[in-house]
Amino acid sequence: MEQQIFYWREVLRRVFETLRYLCGRGLALRGDSENFGDEQNGNFLVTLEYLSKFDPFIAKHLNENSNKGRGKKSYLSSTIYEECVLIMGNKLLKMITKEVKCAKYFSIVVDSSRDTSHIDQLAIILRYVKIYDSVEVHERFLCVEPAVGHSGKNIAQAILKKLEELDLNILDARGQSYDNASNMSGKFEGVQVHLKKSNKYMDFIPCTAHSLNLVGNNAVDNCSAASVFFEFVQHLYTFCSASTYRWETICGDLKRIDGRTVVLKSLSETRWSSRAHSTKVLLLWNRILERFDKTSVKLQEKSLDLSVAVKLLKFLREYIGSIRNNFNDIEKVALSLSKVISKKYNTEKKRKIIRKLTPDEMIRNEEETTFSGQEKFRVETFIVIMDKLDICLLKRLEQYNDLDRKFGFLTYFKSMTEKEIVDMAKNLGKIYPDDLDCDIFPEEMIHFTKLVDEQDEEGKIKMPSALKCLQIIHDNKLNSVFPNVEVAYRLYLCLPVANCSAERAFSKLKRVKNELRSTMKNPRLNALSLMAIERSLLKEINTDEIIVEFQKKKRK
């Protein structure tokens, strides 16, 4: 009996490791056939066939047990490995919920999208701070919930129901982040309002990346010349990509001009900042979009905290202001792009139109004020775009100022007086009375600021990040000395900056549930999605524990 137990455990071990490899990469398991040796038998069976060439154990097992039909035990059938997929997915979910409970505080990130079966799927992500060997900020995928509706109330109910199923307390949630859609961020019927009814401490943070995208869209829509420009960029791409000859010609010329590989690209509808890649070979917009793109990429980092995000947006606004007063230099660069480019503006090439005076107008000898082509472009196009970008960035920054003022002293304390730190700490303690001791926290914070004294090579004081401050407390085992400070940093770091993790989840979802797997049901979809999205966590699963779970299920 011991030999039999060992034998089948070794079979299952290879089955689980094969599933770990395939599902972690979002690959399909089944093919048109379920027979070994068949060319259409799918990735799972063909991987075992490949493994048998180097593993005598599995080679012997396949030789004795493969293709025997129903009623013959082999542990290699689709029924068995589909059960194993669900077990591994459930194990991952338990690991994530265990980490969240240990972290205590978490935030919710939600987004929705249609899958290949035209079912609206709601992706739920949790952000929390894990403290083990090191301090890490995680944004973990939980699941996708199908067809919950589009109203804020329905979405909020679906979120609350899922948290209850996983035994996660909504009262431990401290933040929520969505895009700027009215059903999600609305002040009256949005998801954020309905969740705040369950927990008043759940601060809403609009997705910074999505807000930046809206800034660009608003600036373009406000200026007809900018709209025409991007239409031209798209038409240029469409025209050149329709012919291999035209494509080779334009790409060859672009490569010679720039000295490196540069090609035309189609515009993105969802990521405005990514248009920097489309305009790299055209100008004015290139400088702006490149900065927007770099900022947007940084805002999408999982470990980013709110103070850094606010700084990035503020610095971007300052950069826009510097460009606004630098029109002549930008024009010179544009004129130097090509020797054949016209040195005159279109308005200077046209015949001057003299306006006819109406009968009630007095005849004036002086000429009416007219702009040169350069000044007309600067005033009616360039300044309009720059000012609209500035106004929109300022408006979006206002959405984050309250939270930055609430938690900002945790990262700005080096530039603050002791009185300012005490006042800010007292204020935060009053906002979170269940988490922080309002009487002790201010003194702890002053003590902690004395401990953290970083200087660079020139002797200037450096501002440590919130993540590094929490790491200092953890590395030096100072939790008992600064319990309230430690909690404050955990609260701050669990606040989401963007909902990009949900969008990344949908990118994986398209690979897991594609047009060839469109009939997949949600329990299997969630298991496969978890394994593909949380691949790093999948590697930590103990195979022996999965085998035990499999045995328990078979005993029932």
C-alpha cells in the first residue's frame, strides 16, 4: 500500500507541475483529441509526452496506462486535471486572503470590461502592505464577477458579497480606486458612495493614470488644430500601412532621419499618453507627449505612494508652464527637422482678405490689427493647448490634495517644523480614532523624525519615501517603540494610486478566455486567471499540500 501511495503521489506531482507551468503562462490545456500520440491532443498531454523522453517514471506510466479509456485509473484525463486546476486556483485565493488578513488594512481596486463572450466582467483587486522579510506593497487579483450590472449600487453589492464570501472585513478597508466613470466615481450614486455607507474610512482616489489621460483628451478637444493634427497622424499611418511599398519607403526615410529605428504607429484610444510613440517623428506634441507617457508609466507602478504621484503631476504642470514660454526654441527645432519643410505658415501663403465695411461703420484710415502666421499659430493654437493642459492638470490635482494634506507629513516631515508635524499627526489621529492613539501618535512621530536622518553626498537632507520609513521600522524591530507610526504608514501605503492592476488583469483575461475558449464558465475562468495573473505567487504553492487537498476531495 505504501508503494501504491508513493506511486500515485509521484504521478500527481508531475500533473500539478505541468499545470503550474502551462496555466502560469495562460496556455490552453485541451486540444481536439485526448489521446496520447495524437497530433491534436493539446498542451497538457503533449507536455507529458515531452517529459516522458527524459523521465523514465512518467514514460513507464504512459506506456502502461495511457489511452485505456474510461474506467481505467491514470490520473491523466481531462476530468482529473480540470479538478486540479480548480484546487490550485482555490489554494491561490486562500493564500491571498490569508496575506490580506495578516496585513489587516487593504484597499479595493475595481474595473469592468467585456470578455470575448460579450459578458461584462467586474475585476476585483486588493491592495495591501505585506511585512515579512521585507516590506512589500501588493495589488493582488481576486476574481472576476460576471454580469453584476452597471449601476453603482449593483457593483457595490457585488464587491461586498465577494468580501463576505472570503471572510474579509469591509471595516478594515481604507481606500478605493476606480476610473472617472460616473457609475464608479459619482458623488451621489457611484460605487464609492455606496461603499462608504458600509465603511466611512474608505477614501476614494480617482485613478491618476486615467485622470492624466483625460487631461490630454480635453486639451485636444479644446483646439481644432490639435484635433486635425491627430487625425492627420492616424490617416498617415492608415495610408502607409495599407501598402508594403509605402511602409518600407516611409520607415526607411524615418530611420535615416533619426539615425535609429522609428516607425509610424496607430493612435491608442484608451491610453492618450501612448500617443508619444505615434508622434515621435512629428513635433510640438512629441515633447509634451513624451513627458506624459513617462509620467503615466510611473503612475502605473504598484508600489507607488500618493505623495510621489502628486509630485509627478505637479512637476508635469511646471514643465508645461516652462514650454508655454519657450515657443521660439520649439519652432526652431521643428524647422530643423527637414530641409524641405516650408519656412512659412499656411496663413502667410494665402492672399490677404480685406474685410468689407458695413454702412454703419466709420471709415478708418489706420489698418486693422493683424497677426503674422507665427503669432497667429502661437496665440490661437500653441497657447490654447498649453493653457488647457495647465487648467486640466490643476483641476485633477485638486482631487488628490485633501489626501495629500492628510497623509503628506509622513513623507514631507523633513521640511516641516515640530509644531506642524504635531498638528498634522493630531488631525490624522482624529480621522482614524480606531487605528491611531491621538494622544500618543504626535509624540511618536516627533521621535521618529529624529531617528530618520538621511543625507546625500553633498550633505543635503533627503526625503525618505513612505515605503522606506516603514522598512526602517521593520528592519530595526521598532514596532513596539513606534506602534502608531507603523500603523500610519501601513494605512498610507495601502491607499491605491491607480486602477491599472485591474486593466492588466483584463489583458491576461483576453489570453485565458479567447475566441477558442469562449464557452468557459466563471469558476474555471477565475482559477486559470488567478494562476496566470499571480504567477509569482503560484510558484510558492507547495505541491504536497495540493496533493493532500486532492485526496480530501476524492474521499468525499
